Amino acid sequence: MIIAHKIALDPNDVQETYFRKAAGTARFAHNWALNQWQQQYDAWKADSSLPKPSDAALRRQLNAIKREQFPWMLEITKNAPQMAIIHLGQAFKNFFAGTAEYPT
């Protein structure tokens, strides 16, 4: 009976560098989005006519500025920062549903 497959990665130097860049970009995007979410949520609490923050809006905002402010993000796949922000959005949904702690 096969229960699982165990696959080990053995990247060469170029692949390892790419993986590290992708992980660093995802971490940066998560931290950037968390900061923006907090700022936009505080602004929304002060003025409810402003839109609530959302992961889709943050992804659009990052895509609009990354060519000028973060050109190094273009060296890796777009999925790294995109999925980091999507996961942050899910973390906030879980927090507001009461099933998780505040995202950090």
C-alpha cells in the first residue's frame, strides 16, 4: 500500500538562487501587504466611505507600483508575491471569522 510519495529536491546553484529569490520576494510581498492592510483598515475605521482593504485590491496596488519601486520583483514568477497576498487575505478572513489570531 502506497501512502505517500517522498520527493527530494536537489537544486543546482542557479536553481537554489532562484528559489531563495522567490521566497524572499514572497516574504517581502507579505510584509508589504500586511503594512498596507493595517494602514487602509485604520483609514477605513476613521472614514467608512473609503473602501475596506482586500487581497485583490492589494495585488492590483502592488502590480501598479512594482515596475517603478520594486523592479527586482520582475526577476521571478508573479505567483510568489501573488500567493503571499492571497494567503494574507485568507488569514484576515480567518481572523475576522474568529477562527485564527491576528496575522503577523
